[in-house]
Amino acid sequence: MQQQELLKIYSFMIASRESDLIESELVNSGEANFLASSKGHEGSAIVAAFLQDSDWLHCHYRDKALMLARGISNEMFFYSSLAKAESHSSGRQMVSHMSAPELNILSMVGPVGNNALQAAGVAKVIKAQNDNPIVYCSVGDGTSQQGEVLEAIAEAKRSELPVLFFIHNNDLAISTRTQGKTFFSLPNGANPRSFYGTPITYIDGTNPLAHYHELELVFTNLRANRQPQIIVFNVERLDNHSNADDQKLYRNEEELTTSLNYDPLQLSYDFLLSQGISSSTLDDIKNTTITEVRAALERARSGTNPLTFSAAERDLPEDLKASATEYRGDFNSEERLTMLEAMRRVFNHQLASNPNVCILGEDIEDGKGDVFGVTRGLSTQFPGRVENSALSESTITGLAIGMALAGKQPVAFIQFADFLPCAYNQIFSELATMYWRTNGGWQSPVIVFAACGAYRPGLGPFHSQTNEATFAHIPGLDVYMPSNAADAVGMLNAAFKSQRPSLFLYPKKLLNNGSIEDTTSYDVSKQLIPVGKARIAKSGNDITLVGWGNTVALCLQVAESLENVGVTAEVIDLRTIKPYDLATILSSVEKTQNLVVVHEDNLTCGLGGDIMASVAEHAKAFVKMRRIARADTYTPCNFANQLEILPSYEKILTAAAEMLELNLAWENEVEQDPSIYTIDVIGASPSDETVLINVIHVKIGDEINPGDVLVDIEASKSAGEILAPCKGVIEEICVELEEKAVVGKPLLKIRLPHGVVKVAQIKPRKALLSRMTQATNLNNTPTTAPTTNAITTVGINTPHFKTGSRIVSNNEILSNFPEFTNEDIIQRTGIKQRCWLAEGESIIDLAVASANEALIAQKITLQEIDLIICATCSPEKYQSPALSCLVLNDLNKIYGTRNIPAYDLNAACSGYIFALQSAQDFLCTRPNARVLLITAESLSRRIKPDDFETAFLFADAASATILCGQQHVNECVAELKQIYLGTDAEDGSILNIPTQVEAGITMQGKKLFSIAVKTMSMAIHKCCQLADVEVNTINLAVPHQANQRILSAVESRLKLPAGIMFSNIANYGNTSSCTIPIALAQALAENKHQKNIALCAFGGGFTSGAALLIQR
């Protein structure tokens, strides 16, 4: 070794000692607050002699001399001691916890030993580099017994990683003696030469320069063999543990005196003298170094005080901020991906497009491909980048952090969220704090990915937790939990793009859900959801239900039940647990003034409490609030007990009913034959929603015994069997061969032997909801409701109508669909025939004829009409002039010129109800006026003959209804009592009528069905609520004649007696805005004279409305 190199190392040892002395002075003077001296440990500076620029260092807090030798300046230590803005952490880290990204010196923290696994992670990344870099990982002798240090040594050996584990051995862990209590110092006094097969070299660190060649050999072997090495660096601690410690309390005077004989500065001084270096040279080096260190102090004293920085994470890119537009996939696409398939596809895309992405975890390589199959096929496609790890969550996470620090973007796969506590130290102390504690110097873009949640049999307390509140409490960590595939994809892509530490919790129960809402399209690479943006899963006005993960479906189920009594719930899917979208919640609760937060995590200190506290602090209105959460206990394996512990449909609905002052009862289950035991379909794993019935081994009448095979099934991840749980005789088989059976539904029924009592089985109860006798006063009276006492009575007369003269049967249209029959069409639509415009017929002519009939029946002329409104979504000739103007023009030819207002209104199939509202508004201020309300639709020419969705539905017609102000109300057959209007905005992708006639109507019937049923039912409920009328007092319901199946479903949903719901769709088809006036005219003509008449409609847009008429 050259003398100049020896002297350089010696100078850094002096600088370290002087720096400690100065920092002690700063502490004693009150300028600084903490010191952890390196006195006695300065010998580690010799390691710098064997390092190259590409090496990495994860140092011990007493490695000051080494860090100085590596290139950290004296000023930086003083900046850190004085907590200045110029320090590497901008005053956030303690003085000893250094970081220097430009020198590959990684950031230290207080929990000692955390660095070891990260060092191994860095080594995994740099191992194959051409210049053979190594990772220096330094710990104390006490720290060497930390589990994560031992895991790191094992990982380095197992994966053959070039890590030097350098142990500062001063025989003290603060005051605890370590001699005879470590893997390198055994109780019998032995000093083993290896550990986990890794060589151990013992070096006298009190005289480091004398052991240069021993150290050189270790580094030579480390670089050449790329295998881990351990150095035990024996030193004396020559100062208190820190300025807060007094070692005289646990070290006697003799020991302290003796320790001074092992001062590495003095012994190095002596060694250098022995090498022929003069004392004057050494003294000059000492004096020069001390002068430089003192000068550095003065420069550091002039540093600035840092600003307080409240954010703990890096900024998001613009397209991930909450204000950005999201894309959740194409819901018109028929090719769908489940959450399981979609997340696998995201990982495939990320691995293919970004060479830095890698995945490590347990059982993720093929052929297993993860316990749920999320990574299936990925390790084959991307060898070496999707790797099985040791069975240790701390190892998985610590390695991932280290790999991220070295430039990778790892995903740390944790099988179940229940195992996250094993990784908590690395997440809490390292991953989340990295950006903040280094002032952005280091990034750690790790995604911790874990299955979570319950609601499945067979889980028990350690495969069913969510734990989101625990991790949402950690600054610097984003926490996600999707409830569907589209959000899973968009948020997973966001987590990758954000480059922020993220915890992604996915409910395993939802992995294989197959509905349109639960799945997503194949374009996963395009899907992106802003971080911290909630999703309004369902709009409403009366109560806000907030959930995430598994609880979103429960909230939606409750919302659907509430609709049956005219209550609309706004369901918010939080999606991002941290940061969560308070703005969306506040906007909703300020409208509804009722809030229920539902989460699967336990109640105390759950996120629900934080949300409610924030609402209480920030909401501009009083809000009633409730929490529904898991009780403060654990999830039992007994499934019945599990469901009782967790949030449920019944619990949420009960809370909502109480808040909204609704009557709620539960339908008692019909007493079942006690000798019949129902066996339900079960899956092969907690994520199975359906299974394929491959073989049925029994038939009705067979005797079976416990353990007999009943059926063979094929599930999402494996094949299996369902066995008999008890003895008995097969009474009924509820599935068919090759059926895709739903998990939880009946498989078969067994008749039990006489005297055998069946095991209790849980079946959901049906809710019986109703309003209180006095209509519930909800908070959100729609703006369409009259709000002034000045409103006068408005009358309405029997509509008159004309249809196209061409009668078209199903068989005529079926020529384009030979695979279907007339009965098929009637079963699907209820339509037997429809009326189309004949050659030469005009919708304007039909409208004029209808209007003329209405005027004649009323015994008035056009001169007594004050306004014409025409509802149409299919004007025949022009967009302008309006169809109403063309009709007025022709009426003028009959009655003479009448210059009155005339305009068109387009609310699609809801047009008649919307036009009623416009007419009412006009007449309430003009009690002596009359309005001619026309509907006119020419739809047959807009049908695509080969489109099965629309070819059979639509027809042509026009109608005319005269409405009168209060002074003429005696001329009318009924009075308008109440109107309700609504719109649930949609972009036209589900239902549209293009401006070009030849483009044809587009309609997705399956999607429209449930929306139409819910919306029309809700419209009647809302209208009745505004009128303070009970739904069960309706004598006649006249709905938009969209489809007989829709009408039947609305009738069932409203619980209307038979005969109340009027239908004439069989002979007229769907004439859009004309269907209600045509049906109303026929109902009144058939002497269906009833007191309370309800009209309701649903149309494109989506528009909706209802009206209540009182028969005179």
C-alpha cells in the first residue's frame, strides 16, 4: 500500500474524530441536539481503499470516517448536525443518518438492521455488471442479531450476491453485552469461521492500517467470486453511545481506562511511524485536517433554516392528479376480462414495456403462477424477472426496496394482507419514508401487492383481513383497494406511473366476478385512474353510502332496495384509500345530509372514523352519520359466524332505514322441511364465483354417505370434487351437466335419515321496506318540484293519436332472422305487430290530423291555443324549422293564421313527461291559456333491418293533447297533480339516434333493461313522494311502452296489483314519446276511469320522468 493512500485514510480518521468533537461542542452549546460519536470506530475508513465508483454503501451510523473517505464533505455532517436546509435531508434526518445518492451511499434510519435486506436487493440488481461492483453493508454487533440481518445474509448466500456484511463489534449494544451472544461470538467462546456457509473474517479494527492485506483479500474474493463475505471488525467504543447516554453507569473505570489503549488514531499513528513516516508529517496532516474541519463548521453555520415540508411523497404527474380525466375501459366491448385476468394482463404489459419492472414473491413462478393465478405464465414469458422468493414477507419487501433504490421498479407480491405485518417494518420505516427523509434524493417506487378480505368460507382469522387503516396511517404510502376489474387496472397502472410507494390490496372474492360492471375491456394499457379520485358508482339524492373493496357491492344492493320506496342512494366507491377523495364525499353529503361509511376493517380507528371526522369538520351542512364495520374482533373460520361479524346488506340497510325514518321489517323464511338438507355449490378457492359441473355422480333416489363424491367441478384454478357432508337420500338435483353453477347456489338436496337434525344454514332474508305514514321529508327536493304557493291547477284532456297505416307483423321482419320465430319475438318484446308509415305518409300529416281531432273534440279552434310544444327525437324533414312550426303552418291552412309560440323538445322517450312540465310551467302563469302538446315520431326509417336489437321494436305515430289553465280546467278529464323529471347523463354509447337517418338507431338492450326498470320505478316513487301520495294508492299506471319485459319488471318492482299497469305494446310497438299518450288515450277509452293515474317514462340521455293525474 502506498504511503500517500495510508496518510489519506489517516486524515479521514482524524477528520471524523474532530467532527465528533465539534458536534459535541455544538450539542453542549445548544446549537445542535444530538450526537452519536464514531470515536473508536474510525478504522472503517480503510474500506474506502478497496472501493470503486460503482460500489454501493449502506453504512452504520458510526461509519463517519468511511463516509468522509467516500466523498461526503465535512460541511454536510455539520449541516446535518445543525439541521440546515443545505443538509442532504433538508433538516429532516438525525445527524448520523447520512445519504448521498451521487456517491451510492444509501439512506440510513433509526431502526438498525433495516439496511441489510436493502443491500441484498441492490446486489441483485448490480450483480451482473461488467465492472464487478459490490455492496458494503455495515451493522453493529447488537444489530447483527436482528432477524432481517440474518434473513439478508441467508438471501445473499442463497442468491450468491456480492454483499460485504461489515460488523462493527465493540461488544456493546448500548449497554447490553454481546460477547458470547452472537452468531460470530458463541457462548462457548468460539468464533466460527462461517455463517450460513458465508466466510467470516475477523479484523482488528483498532489498528486498521496494519491489516490492509487481510482486508484486500476479502475484497478480492468478493469481486471475483460474487459471493457474500462477512467481516467482524473488532473495535472499542471510546465514547458514550450518544450524548443522551452515560457509559459510566454500566462500564467501570478500569474498563474505560483500558479501552483507551485501543484508540485507532493512536495505534494508526504508531503504525505509520513504524512505516517510516515522520511524526512531523503526521502532525502536519492532523493540524491541516483540523483546520479544514473547523473551517467547514463556519461555512455550515451560515446555512439557512429549512422550510417545513408537509408532503411526504413526490408530486403526481398531471394525468394522475384527482382533477385529471380517467379511462376505465370500453364498456361497450363484448370481450371482457375479470379482475384476475385484467391484473395479469397489466403486469404483462408493464413487464413488456418497462425493462425495470420485476416481480418477486412466494409461489409466483410457473407452474403455480401465484396462489390465485395472477402471475400465471409471466415467469415463462419473462424469465428472471418474475421470481419466487424466500418464504418471508420482510425479505420480499426489503429486497424490493433495495432493487428500487438501484433503479428497478419492483412489485412485492404478498400472498395475503394478513401477512403484511411481517413486512411492516420495511414498509413503515423504509419504503414510505424514503422520499421524504432524503428530500427526494432517493426514490423507492415499490408496489406491495396483496390479496385481502373475507366473505368466503374456509378463511379464518389469518386469510381474511384487509388492514387498510393500519397502512393508510403511514405518510408517504399510497393505498389502493379496487371493487372491480376496471378500477383494478386503472389504479394498478396509476401505481406504476406514479413512481410512488404503493400498497395495492385486491379483494380475492372479486377476482372472478364476470358481470359487465365487474369486468373490463382488453385495452388495459390505456386504462388509467387518477390517484385519490373516488368513483360515484350510483348517483342519488337522499343518502350517501361510502365503501371500498368488498363493501361496494353491498352498498349497491342496499341502494337498489331503497329505490323500491323512492329513496335514491349515492354510492361512492372510494377506490384510493390514501389519499382519499374527501371532496367527492363532501359534495355528496352536503346534498344528501345522510352518510353511512362501510368498511371491512375493524371499527376502532378504522378509516370510516376518519372520513366522518373530516365530514364533521368540513361539511357546510349538518350530516347524520353512521359506520358499519367489522366488530373489534377477528374473522372466524365458521362461515355463519364470519358473516355475522362483517358488514352486511342487512346491517347497512337497517342503518339507512333508521336514518331516513323508513319502516323496515324482514320477511321470515318459510319453514323448510327439517329432514331436507340443501348442499350448496362450492368453489375450489375463495376467489371462485362459478364452477363448471363436469360430472354428476349421483341420481335422485341414491343413498349416500359422508365423503361420497357428488359432482366433479372445474374451477378457475383447479379441478375438484364436491363431497357429501352427511348420510341421506338424494331428493333433488339442482344443477345440470356442463352448467356453469354459481357458488353458493343449491347443488342438490338430501333427505336425512329419521331423527337426524340438519346443520343450520344461512340464507339471506328479504327486506320489507315502506315509508312512514307521513311521507319522509328527505333533503333533496328536486328543482323540478313546484316551490311556490302561487301554482294554479292545470287540466289535461284525453290525447288523440294517429299511427302509420302500414301494419307490420313479426313474420315480415323475421325474414332477416330465420333462426328466430314469432313466439321468440313476442316472448322477448311483447310485440305482435307495429305501425309504420306507408309510402307517401308523413309524420307531419299524422301530427296535424291528431291535433285537428283534439281541437274538434274540445270544441275549440286554433285561435284558442296559446302555445304548441312538440316532443320528438326523430323530426322527419329538418332539424330546423322545428316540427312544431311545420305542424302550425298546416293548421293555419285549416283554421287561419295564428301566430303563437311553437317549439320542439327532445327528451327521447320521456318527451311527453318533459313536455307536460313545460306546459304546466306556462299555464301556471297564464290561467286563461291552453297548450297543444304534440308528440311525433318517425322511427321505422331509422331502423337497420339486420339489427336484431332494434328491428322489431320501433314504430311511427303522432299524438295531440290539449292542456288548460285554471280557468278552463272544467273542460278537462283530469288535473296534473305532480311531475318529476330526472336525467342520469350518458354519452350515447348505450342508446342513440344519429342525426343521419340512414345511420340507424343504436341500442344495447341488455344494459338498458335494468337501467330502465330501476329508473321508471324510481320516477314514480319520487313523484309520489313529492305529491305526498303512497304508491299503493295508484289506480292506473301508464308507462312508456318500451318492452313488455320492462313493463312487467316495473310492475313487480312497484308491487302493483294485477291490472293496474296498462300495456298496449303488443299492437303498436315502441313509438318513443308517443307511447304514453297513445296508451293513456286507450286506457281512458276502455273506461279505466280511476282517481290516481301515474305516468312514467325512460329515454335516451338517460332522461326519465313521471306524472300524477287526478281524474275529475
